Amino acid sequence: YGSSTGCNRDNSIRLNSAAQLGLKAVVPNFLRTATISSIKMGRGSLAIAVSAACLLIGYSIAIGPYDWMHRDNFDLIMEKMISVDEKNCKEMSIDSLRLPVNTLGQVPKFNVLPQIVVFPNRTKLIHLHNMALNRGYFFSYILQRLNESEFDFPLLPGFMYYYLSSAATVTSAPGLLNGSSILFDTHCQYANWFPTILNFNQTLPLFGPKAWRLDDYQDNVNWLREPTNNTIIVEDLGAGPNHNYTARWHRLNPLFLYDPDPRIKIDFIPDLRTDNQAKHQYDYNIYNSSSPGVMGKTPNVTRRFFGPPSPGIQENYHPVYFSRPYFDCGRTNMWLVSSVGPVIDFMRRYSIETNLRSPKYVAVSTSDIDFRRIDFDPCKRGVESPDHTYLSGVARCGSTTTCEPLPGYGFQRGGYMCHCLPGFRYPYWQNGPFLGRNIEQASDEEAKRFECIPVRWRIHRLTQSGISNSGTGKRRRKRSADDVKLLVQLMRLYNASSMTELRVRAEEHDRQDQQAAAQAKLQQTGVRRFVQLAKSAVSAAVSYLKNATGGSSAARNFTASPSIVSTKLLPRHPLPEATQRLLDERKSRVKRNIETIADYGEQNIYYLGRLSSFSSDRYNAVKALMRQYVSITPENCGAQPPDRLVLPGEVGFGADKQFEVQARTALRLAHFLSAFQQNVNPDEIYGGVHGDKYLNEHQIYGEVFSNIMADHWILSSGVYYDRDAFFNPKLRNKVEYFGPTAYKLGSEQRTDQKQRELSFVAEDAAGWEAARAYYERDWFKLLKERWASNTYGLEKFVTKPFVRFDLNGTSSKPFQRFPIYYRAPRYEDIYWSKPYFDCNKDKDPNKRHLNAWVITVAVPFFGISPYKSLEFSGVVTVTVPLSKMDINMCPSNFYEANYFKNTAPCHYETTYCVPIINNRFALDSYKCECRQGYEYPFNDVSIWFHAGGMVSQNYEKMVNNEQNYYRMLTCREGSASSLLPTLAAVALALVSPWLTGQLTF
């Protein structure tokens, strides 16, 4: 029953949709009767009846709760998702388990990630991309690093390494990742955990450990029956019936292992390529330490390995591709999206015929995310736009508004807001943009109110040459915009007993004014009379509050507005002595630098529905800090005192949100090290399966290399062991200190830009001199002091591994140790260092430094002591550039340790501040938008706000007494929507003369 059943494709009725949603919800009453009767007559009669009804009455069918909400692509996607569940998915076709190719939009691409703007609603896909690439780099490195002789074979990762690595990827990112796997091609896995039943240089038919998060609400190990998101299942997909996931007929293969669609291009395995264009070589050097404090001057290891491709900006192949959304039937039973990256090995392994060996894709690394958690762009995009997707245009913004997507909504309606177009303003009842969640709940009548009003009589922006010279004279102090607001604020500050006396004083002043008016026979309008009353009442209130017994601190600090106490507006009766003394004190007070914010006493604040402020002292401090930030360079950092190379900790405010992807990379490695060290024993043997060996230096170096290679924003990464915490399996003893650290540095001597991007260097931080020793760094000492004696607060994770029953994987069975428990830190346990400049003061080429402003992210990991208790083992770090962090100059809460808050000089009487993301570590990262009831007065065709750069520039000119138009960068009160008078206005004009003579106060 296709789309031909309805009038057209947009408002057609499909019988299966009506059955799901109910005919009553889809078809109106008068049409539902005809439809039900037509169903009894047959399929053709149904089509004719529905088509005739639509043509005759022109009724537009809606699938939403209201008639104005027309059917769109979002409804089609929801119908397909609702129609599939865990009960019927096995009988559904492959196409029924997949959504359209372009459902997922704005997917990350490796070669453009450093240049593009990554908005908050894309961070989940960025982490999904980086984790698949991270595991691809690591296994490519370690498989080729230990691919030389029979002595390297036992040092390869064992099956527990694969299992726990996949589980750690999932546990470190709740809400971001839902699964992870390493799937090997046929006969490409050389397993070292079957030494007695699998001969050397022999392979397993298939090996594919996959980890996914289990809904443990009813799990047998969850005694409290509370979902924790901390239970992980790890299963070998290469074991069990119909386990050949590489076959084209396998249901898993077309979902995310092979998709020839040119928009997907997932075809890594089997590797049928005849060239190595997409298999790039990476250079790396390793400097080892012979003893603590001694570092070698020449690299101990200089090698290359083949890894996932690193394409240039013009190349069209990528190391990671994204699958279309699919239903994971039989496992998570959820709609997922997977990122897929290749793993490369030099095949055949351990062969003396080297001329027959070549790099080959031997496996794929995948990461999964719940499709419902991915934000999509519902705004309308051009068909040729790269951001155009299947869901583009489902937002319901009006014709006078423009759409902007919002993060955090996932796959649901309402994840957008509607701004007024330039030349329009919001109605007086609307405070800020129209939110999509309100539009999606609006009735037919309410939907008409989400439109903007045209702005009349717009003005052209003045140029600098058109401004008259203000000279060097004293600037006139700006009068308060609304004196009555002072009285309202004053009444809110004090209790009822004080207000009783205030009313008595006000009545006395009013009586005196009435007598004076009668004697002078003055005829004044009611509006002017009310203003005079307000000013007199405020003066009386100031006098009373200043002389009241004790009084409050706010009363003692309160100072009248200059417009109230000006000589032009003084009341006609003599001022009280206390009030006059207060005025004399105010005249002798030094004028403040800032005059743009309403002056309510000594506090530079105002109250208009939201407390906002601007601090000139803080603004000057921020300018000084930015001068310090810019002035320190790699050339002069060695001559700077140590305190100049460190910024206040408040400067890094917001780093935990902006660098979450990088921090979770360190958290993933900390989770893996904790799980491995708490559960792996090399002496354990489970039948024919031997346990993993201790972690070796090659594996740790591979982990830190993969961290910096998979993420453009990670400059360095390290694993720093506590004293005697690392056991070297080669030396068969404990090493005093061990700290493998990788940098994106080892390419500075190379002139080829492309080769520079493919070169890396690592060193053992145990060889750092005593002044730089990692165990004396703040991030190591503080974490050790916190966790060395008390491990309370660590999160408990449960892993349920299922292994193959035999060598060929005829079936699966639970592992002998089932389930596996381990404890690891949470994201809240991460330590964020102060911003500092990592400087090579001695200009020593043998020392590796970043020579940039950076922030270090540190995460602890834990092992098992000889007494079988948890113990602190070390710290995992990643270092990120401060230059990539956004700053927020807008007003914020007093308890937020933001160094840049309250430094945006907007006119807060008529505007409010909005931070601008992805402007990086630079000032002017804000804009001033009009408040409720105000409109943007300028005739601009592209913006409806005052840009922060222009506001700050003119503010500084005003402070320096230069030509500026800072006072014009404000919003004016919103005018009427029409210039024609209403009946109420005409009636008021007719009776106003009578009111002038009769109205008294």
C-alpha cells in the first residue's frame, strides 16, 4: 500500500501507519468513516475513496498530534524504527534493519578535522571516530612490532588483552559508546594463548571479540536491581553456529562490515587491493632510559610501521568510515551506528620469504553508539550542501525566522531554536529565540504566534568618519534609564515594617506637594506628577534607611541614582539633613571608570530578570593575561621567571566539557590498565588456554602512540608508573620508574610537510632530570596523595566474557572466571592541571618539550598489591593545547571559577550576552543580543546582534577618550507592530484632556 494511496507523497496515508498509530490519530472523523467502509470493499476502492476525499475537500493529513504538523521524513524514520524489535527482527529483511544512507549527517572526516568547526552536537561522533582509529593504530603497531621472530610471539597481546581492551572502550564512555570490537579476517589471527594445541605460526579460522553494554536491571549479579551501565558482555563473534561474519550472506556483514555504497565505502576486509596507496607508513623513534635521571641522546629504536591511511586535504579515502544506522538484532537490540577502521599487519608473518610479504588489512576496529543519542540537524539545508541529510528540513520554524540546531536532544523532535531574521524582532511576550520543544507542542492556534514582527524605521550604521570629535572634555554621566526601577528594587530589599514607614513618609511628601501645587495653581499631567512622586519617595526612603536603627548592609551601602538627586529633579520642599549630607558625600566621591551599566550603589549590577554584571577591573586583568599569553614564545620562554609560565587555574574553566573527548581517551587507557592488572595472572592455565603475560614496554608504547596519532588535539600522552609498580617481563623484575611518553614532535628536522605529519617520537620519562621528574609533578603527587591510602570512591565494573569452546569455535561458553570484576576511576576523578607553558629552557635538542601553552589531563589507574588489595599504580595523561579552548566572557554565577566571566561590556540594560563557541582562546568570543521587549535598530542584512569584537573595540576607545560609537551599540525599545492607531489609542486620545484635569495622585 504505497504512497500512491494518498494525494501525494507528502500527505499520503499508508495503511500500515494507520494501523500503528491508530486511524483515529491519523485520519479525521469524516474521512475515517469513508476509509473503514472502503477497506471492506477492497484495496482499489480504498485508494479511490481516499484520493477522492483529498481532492474534493483539499484536506491536509497530519501525522502529529495537531493538524498543522504535516508528515515528514522524521515520521517515516520513526515508523521504521518502531516496526522492528527483538521479537521480530530475525524474520525481517536486511533492508528493514537499516535506515537510509544519508540519515546520519555531518560525519567526521580525518583530513578535515583540524580545520573544521566542531559544534557540541558533533562530539559524540568525534569520539566514535577517534576510538575506532585509536584501536586501529595500536593493533597495527603492536602486530608489526612483534613480527620478527619466534621470541616476539609470546609478547603479543593475549585474548584477555583483546577482551579487556574492548570492554574498557565501552566502560570509559557511558552515554557516548555502546560497543567496541576487533574483527579479524579469515586466518589472520596468530593466537599465542593456545600454545599446546595450536602450533607456532598457525592461525585461528576467525577471531572477533566484541564488547557491548548490558542492561543490567535484571542481571543476576545486580542485587539492588538498579541499572548501573557498568556491566559489559564480551563475546567472540567468530565462535558459534553461523559465525562466519566475513561471508556476504551473514546478517552482520552488510550492516557494518561491508557496504559498497559510494557514500559509505566500507570494504576493508577481505583486502582485495593490489596497491598500498591507502596503507601509509609512520616513522617513530624511542629514547630509553638506562637509569632514573639518565636519558640517551640517540634513539634506541628507529622504525616504521604500516597503519591506517592519513589522507591529505584533497584525497578522498579515509581511515574511518561510518555505517548507516542499523538494528543490532540479538545482542543489544538497539539501533546503532558504527565507525569502522582498518588494522594492518605485514603478512605472512614470521616468513623467511620476505619478498612475498606485504601490508594487508587483517582486521577492522569498530565502535558503536546508540543512534538515538546522536544529535541531528533538523534545519533546512540546500540539496547540494554537504550538511544536507535525510532529516534536513523537519524543523518547524516560521517564515520570519531562521533555524539553529541545539545539542543534547538526540533523535527526537525539538532539537532546534528559531531566531528572528535580520529586520525582525520578537513579540513583546517572547524572551529570546523560539525553542523547538515549545513549537513541537503547540496547537494550531499557538503555532501562529511563533513568528517575528518587522522592525520599522531602521537606521544605517555610522562610520568612523561620521562621528564628531568628542574632545578631551569630561563626559556627561549617563542618566538612569528608568528611575522607577530603583524604587521597585528598593522595595524588594527591605521588609514590610520598613515599607510601612516608607509609605507614611511618601504620603507626607504627597500632601506637601499637593499644597504647593494648589498655591501655585500648576496644571501638570498625570505622568509627570507620578515621576515626581517616585523621585520624592526614593529621596524619603534613602533618608529613612540611612538613619534607621542599625539597618541592613544593603541599606547602608545604598546610594541614590544620579538622575534622582540631580538639581533639575529635586522636590520643591527642603531636603532632610541626612539626605543632603548623603548628596554632599556623593559629589566628593571619585567617579568610576564604567558608566555603561546602571549604577545601583557601589555594586555594578542590575536586575532585569537575570543578574548580570560587568567588571572593569576584571576586564583589565583579562587584557593583561592575554598580553602575557601572547608575549611568551618558544624563543623567550627560557628567560621568563617560573610564575610567568603558569596561568591561574580559573583560566581553564570549561576544559572538562570542551576536552571531554581527549579526557575520555586517557580514561579508556586507565580503565584498561586497571582491569588488566587486577585480573590477569600469567601463571593461570584454563585447560588448553593460557593466561596473558604481564604487560610489556612494547604494548605501553603502542598505547601512548595510538593516543596521539588518533586525535589531532592530543599533543602528548604518557603512562607514568609509581615506584616499583611496573614489572618488566623481559628482565623478570620490577623497574624503579617507568614512564613511556609520546609526542607529536619527532618530525621538526624534516622538510617534507607530509612526512612530518607521519612521524612521532617517544621517550621513557624516567630519564628526565630531577628538576623535571614526573613523580614530582603536581598531577602525579596530588593523585597519589588522594588514592595511595584510600581507594574508596572507585567505580565497580563487571565484565562477562564468553570464549570459544574449541579451536575452531564450534560454540561459545562462559570463561572460567565469570564474571570479571575490577575497579577504575570515573570521569569526575580526572585531574586538570593549571594552564602552563611547556618550555625547553635550555634549548637542548635532546629534550622533548611542546613549547606551547597546554593543559595536562591526568587519570589514576590501579593494580593489586601482594596482599590482594587495591593499590595506586600510576597515572595516565594526555596534554591538550590551550589555544583550542573557548572562553566565556559572559556573566555567570558567583560560584563558577571562570577567570573571564563578567568581562563582556554589553549594554545590559537592553542586551544580554551570549558566548560564541569555536572562537578558540581569544577575546571577543561573545555577542550582545537584544533583551525581551527591545529590537535591533540597524539595517544589517546578515546579523541581528552586536558582535563582541566591535563592542570591545569601541568600549576601549571610550575608556581612552577616543572617537567611538559605543553608546550606539545598544537596542531600542520595540515599537508597535503597525503605525496605524488602534481603537483603544483613539479612545484614549479623546478622553486624555478630561483625564488631565481630573486625575490626581
